[in-house]
Amino acid sequence: MGKTDVIVVGGGLVGMSIAYGLALAGRRVTVLDEGDDALRAARGNFGLLWVQGKGYRNSPYASWTRQSVALWPRLNELLHADTGIDLHLRQPGGFQLCMDDAELAEETRRLNWLRDAFDGDYPFELLDPAQLKKRLPGVGPGVVGACYSPMDGHVNPLKLLRALYVACRARGVVIVNGLSVNAIDQCVNGFEVLTAEHRFNAEYLVLASGLGNRPLGAMLGMDVPVRPNRGQILVTERLQPFLHYPTTYVRQTDEGTLQLGDSLEATGFDDRTSSPVMAEIAARAVKCFPRLENVRMVRAWGALRVLSADGYPIYEAAHDSPGAFVVTCHSGVTLAAAHVLRLAPWIAGELDEPAIAPFNLARFKDLREVRYAH
């Protein structure tokens, strides 16, 4: 299939971000993608660039998330220059809407911990109902308060994925769709990846296939502890713009539709929608913004998102298989800028990236020992 420097297995947001970053670094890249029947986390993406609250009791993750969102304007510029696609990046800050006093107290506790971890450099505001109503006209009386942070934003995730594909092709990335990897072998010059009909060879290999990283990692003798978590999203008809900030439960897109979420469901590999969860999402959205009560829904879907054993990203340079890397995370949009501009150069060997060290597989050793002990 031709000479290439790097094979990236996985054509979702994570895999394409890595491929784009490697192409920017001058590497010849081939992406192997399973196809539209794959369990794609991107189908359940809400499009948030979210900082506040992330990394509670894990300051390296909080810092990594914050740095990625700060890099997003640069990624936006690069993709627009390569593709002309407007991602509708907006970073006006975001609101965590709290539906009861306990939720507000918990969110406040988390943000205070993070502010202490950053020595006070972690901006946010706590808003009571009256203050919130001035900032978000139309918010419902059932919202007891909110936390606002100027660090947050949002983007159109479908246009992001399209832009990554267009930009990768423009920079020479070969994208092969409809392939399932059957085997991975180490060879003298790197790795041989076998599908039903093809063999691909490259010096470097990046596994970025979400839930598929577990069986793929096993082919190289690695235990990659990822599990599915279902999320469901509802989309409304187009409305006149009224919500100019992203919130955790309701987001108005650049096209005028509203995305309603989110759900966190342990359902195994079942990615279907369910009426009770959709009803709960819709009811909460109406509680947040009563004007939505009679708005028509036009789409709903479920998707399996990727969680590691501790919920944080995995960035692994395989010690027993030099040249192989594993990349997986739950926040493919928020972390896209870091993946393109910092993680990909690290994979390419162009820079040392100490911020990545806390996210390798070694941290799961203690978790496995505890599990096996029981």
C-alpha cells in the first residue's frame, strides 16, 4: 500500500487530530478507519471546550485541559487556513447550571479545590438565581444557581471532524476506510498491520481507535483498560439565537438548533436510545429554559464514549514495542488542540512533553493489583 512513516489506527476525532499533527510535523501518515459501522464516540459529542471542574483531585489533567483550550485559537487558524471551513469556535465562557443546592455545593467545592491547586489562578464566579438571570435571560426558576468560568467555549464538532479529514488529505495523509485490523506484527522496520485483504507497513504505529484500543493493545501485549459509557443527545428544530453561552445541559449551535444532554450510562456496548433517559434529558432542559417546552425534537441518538479505568486520558509509548503508541481519551473536542499541537510532536519525537507523563499505562498497575487481590 506504499511507504508511510506512521500508521494511525482510528479515524475519529482523536485519530484524525493525531494524524493532522503528524502531517504538520512533516510525517507521511496513513489512517486506517473501520468505517461507519464502528462504535464511534464522535456521534455523541456535545461540542464543548470545557475546563471548569475537570481535573478535580488531578491537577495534571486540569492543567492539560486548560492548556488545550488555550491552544484552540491556534488550531482553529490552522484548520481554516488548510480548509476554509468555519468551525464556529466561540470561547465566551460557560455555565454549569445547578438544579439543587447539593449540586451547587459540590460544584463549588470542586472549583475551590482547583483554584487552590492553581494558586488562585483559576477564574470562576458563583451566581445566585438573580445574578444568573441577568447573564442568561430566560433561565428557569428551577435553576438554583450556576458556576461561570471564562475559560470555557464550544465549537461545531461535525465541522471539526470534516475539517480534520479535509486538512489531512490536503497535507498528504492517506485515509483508508472500511478496514478492520486483524493482526499487528513487529518487524525489522517497525510494524506490519494486517487487515482481511491488505498489509500496511510503517516505522511507527498509533492506536487511536477508542474502545478498539483494548483488543488492539492486546496484540502488542498491552492491557489498555477502556470501557464504554453511553451518552444520549437530543436535537431540536432551529430557533432564533437566544443562548449565547454554552452550558453543560443545553447548547445552541451555530445553525440555531439546540443540543440537549447529557447522560452517563453503563450499558455495555448497547448504543441505542432509550425513552426514559430521553424524557429525563428533555425535562431537565425545559427546567433550565422553560421556553423549550413546546419546541419540536428532530433527532436523537446514543453513542458509546470511551472511559479509561480512572476516567483520564491514556498516552502510552509502548516500552516492549518501541515506536508504538496508544492514545485514548473521553474529551476528543476539548483536547483536540493539545493532541494536534503537543501530543503529535511528542509522538514524532520532536519534543519532550513532561505534561504527558502522568497519563501512561503504568498508573493502572496499582488498580490491577487491588482488583486481583479481591
